[in-house]
Amino acid sequence: MGDDVMIAKRHIILVHGACHGAWSWYKVATHLRSAGHRVTAPDLVASGVDERRFEDLRTFTEYTQPLLGILSSLPPGERVILVGHSLGGLSIAFAMDEFPEKIAAGVFVTALMPDSVNPPSHVFNQLNWQEKTTAATWSDTELGTVGDKEKGPLSMLFGPKTLAKLYCLSPPEDLTLAMSLVRPSSVFMEDLSSSPPLSRSGYGSAQKIYVVCGKDEAISESYQRWMIENNPVKEVKEIEEADHMPMMSTPTQLSEMILDVAERYI
């Protein structure tokens, strides 16, 4: 009986992307809980309903601290599935590096995925922000409008046109929700550029699964596949008709993929 309960209640942690919060996982979290699993979806610092201010942030590690705190408090022997979306891929990568013994697998959902050779900023440096399609996607993103420009990271806040691109295949009510709830965030470029590569013994040794989203207009499919080639993973899964927000546009397919990983890796 006890073993059955342990098997049924696998622990899955869902990590949101830039400018978003735990709210972005509401469909997937409901699906996973309905399947009998334990789901944690933290708000990272100054995100979602977290009361801390972006102005007080200095480093990417500070931003990711809520996730790191959850992992540090896990009881001995418990292992979890980490799922990171977009910028959340870097957050779960940092967590996998610090707590490799607590991670059964990390799932990167059209996410930024670093390697163990270059600084974590490498995945940004390789993305050609000057391409016409990329420039159009981020055209109304507000940069540097919040925070200490001398000491803090450069801020960014997605505008309506940017959000429309991210949610291009998602239900319109989810785009409306996002427009009401997004908050300033950052890619922490300066901090990540000065950080050492993630370790081969920690992050490099962890099981990784990448979910490619075929209709993503923010992180193109070709760039997703470049990251996979740059840092090979255990498995590649694909959702052909997903935009940058598969938890909104294709929640059932994404949930089933996460369930499959949880059932096979824990």
C-alpha cells in the first residue's frame, strides 16, 4: 500500500519563464494533479504574486532562489522531475547543477538550455537577435525601465505585440490573462556572462529531455534544435502545433509528455 502511494504521487516542479509566474501553468498543473501527482509551481523572485521587487534583484541565483529553496528542503532520498519553460530552462539547469542527487530528470520546454562548456550566457550569445523575425517579435518589449541601472540587471517587460507573438496559437483569453499579469523580468546577461560553466558532474550528468515546439515564434524550432545539438539530451519530444506557450496552446499534449517522463524516470 505504501509503495503504491509513493509510485502514484511523483513530485513534479514546474518553473515559469520570463515576465510570467506560476499562474502560467494552471492548465498543466491541474492535469498533472488530476493524474494523482504532487505538483509544485513556484513564483520566482519578483514574479507572479511574489511580493519582492525587481528593483532589489542583483543576480540570476537570487531570482531562482525560490526553486533552490524547495529543493534544499526536500527530505533525503526524494527525487523530482523539474520542468522549465523558456528562461525557466536556465533556472532548472542551475538547480540541477546544485542538487543533482535530487533530480530524476529535467524537462526543457522550448527552453533556454545551457551546456557544461561555456558560461550560461552562451545560449543568448548564439541567438541572433538581429534577424528580422526576431526583431519583430520583441519590438515593443520595454527594456531598462525598472531597477537600478548602475547595480542591477537590465529589466524587460513584454508588450502587447510581443505577447501576441508568444501566444499566437493560444486561446485569446490566455493572452488577455497574460497581459494582466506579466511583470518586469530580466535575462541577467551581465551576471550570466561572468558565471562559470555549469559542472559536468552536476548539471552535465543529469537526465535531460527537450520538448520542441514547432510553431514557436520567439525561440525558433531551428534554434531549439541547435541547443539540442550543442548539448545532447536523453530524449527529444515534439509538439508540432505548439507556440511559445505550449502550456496554453497544447496543454494536454504537454501534460502527457511530462507524465510519461515522470512515470519512466522516477
